[in-house]
Amino acid sequence: MHDVNAPKDSKLTLDAGGQQLSVDLYSKEGFDLLNSLLLKVGAEQKVMYEPTWLGRPIIQFANDVVVTQELLWKVKPDLVIETGVAHGGSLILSASIQQLLGEGRVIGVDIEVRPHNRKAIEEHPLAHRVELIEGSSIAPETVAAVKARVQGAKRIMVILDSNHSAEHVRTEMNLYAELVSPGSYMIVQDGAQAWVSDIPRGKAEWKNDHPLIAIDGFLAENADFEIDESCTRLGVTSSPRGYLRKTSSERLTPP
Ligand SMILES: C[S@@+](CC[C@H](N)C(=O)[O-])C[C@H]1O[C@@H](n2cnc3c(N)ncnc32)[C@H](O)[C@@H]1O
């Protein structure tokens, strides 16, 4: 990054395939366009593979890490269930806030926990707060194993970051929603897959198969969850419409 000349009346102009879009740089539209482009360019440059949390790689944009921290601190979950472990950074993020709170545990579910990742997670100073379950997040035996461990938990948060196909995410949402405590969150990550299908390393199929389809379908049928728009106020995010607050302990259907 470097200093660029951009005085107060500057325009931001995108020339995309011969079509031009121009907005005032310092307007709300300018901020929105910059973030929309930063998502695409950042994804192309694989920026989300860069952060670490307490030594473990966490596959997230920095804004999403900050907002997840805010929610962990606000809700103070004594149990976090996360599907999609990868290197374990997101498990350690939750465990680190729980460590400050003095209580809590994290269950990480992944279809394949690679041996070097398992070793690093199990040797981490916060390993005592983390339990790994290996298996598909939607397999009945995995769901049963998770449910067997929720007893006694008072505030449960669920983070879904495994397979990002619409069908898989919708099935996960249906299976795990009941575990989320009222006032807590189900964070459904990587809906922005839909918005990066056109980047050079993007895949055309992402445009029609992504978590936003699952989120929209789920919300249409489950009135006990609502999108918390404040969670995407920082700008670039992998999870548009993905921060869902549970408003009630009852399963509410839309009117
Ligand atoms: C994007 S990575 C998770 C990143 C991690 N949450 C983080 O923030 O660092 C996706 C993970 O989902 C796992 N995965 C893919 N399909 C899955 C499934 N059906 N059930 C559980 N995990 C799955 C992959 O093995 C991979 O480790």
C-alpha cells in the first residue's frame, strides 16, 4: 500500500468489460464499491489465508475475525460448535476468549483433521478447551456426537464453515439451529463465494451454488433467526447476511 493522490472530489471508476461505473470516492457508495472490490481482489490474492490467531492459521478476512471476537465477548458462549476446522485458528479464537472469561469449551467438527493440524491444536496452550470430532458435519453419527456433548451448556454459539455448497449449508443450518441459544448466533460463513465467482481464480459454479441460497431459504422458514446487519459494518467480509442472531427459544415460522 502507498500514498495516492485522491483529493475530496475524486471519483472511483470501475471499467468492467467495457461498462463503466463511477461513484464519489468519499461517499457511502464509494466505501461500498471499494469493499466489494477489496473482497474480489483480496480473494484473488488469497489474503484470507494470511491471518493467524495465537499461532494458528485462521482462514478469514481480518474484519470477520474482529466481529467474531465481538460476538464471543457479547454472548460469552460456554460452548462454541464450529464446523470446518482446517488449521484450527478459529477454534483457538473462540477458546482464547473463553479463557479470558474463565469458562467454556469449543467443539470443532471436520471431515478430515490433518495429522499436523491435529498435533498443533492438541499441543496448543488452549487445547484443554478444544475437542475435535472427525466426520462430516451432516452425518447422523457426527450430529449425535455433538449433541451428546451439549448437555449443561447455557449459552451455545454455532459457526458453520465447512462445505460451502448451498445444500450442505442448508442441511447444517437445519441440524444445528436448535442448539443455538436465544440471544446467541449462528454464523454462516463464506456466503461471499457467490460474489467472487468472476475473479480470475474463481469458479463459475460458485455463482449458483453458495451459502447465501441456504441462508435465504432458511430465514424464509425460520422466523426465530434474524440477520444482524451491524456485523458487516466494517466493510469487506466473507459472510454477507451470515451473522444470524437467534431471537427466541421457540421455533417460529414466518407469518
Ligand atoms: C474453510 S475451511 C475452515 C476454516 C476455519 N473455520 C478457519 O476459520 O480457519 C473448511 C474446512 O471444512 C472441512 N470440510 C469440508 N467438508 C466438510 C464436511 N462435510 N463436514 C465437515 N467438515 C468439512 C474441510 O476439511 C476444511 O478443513
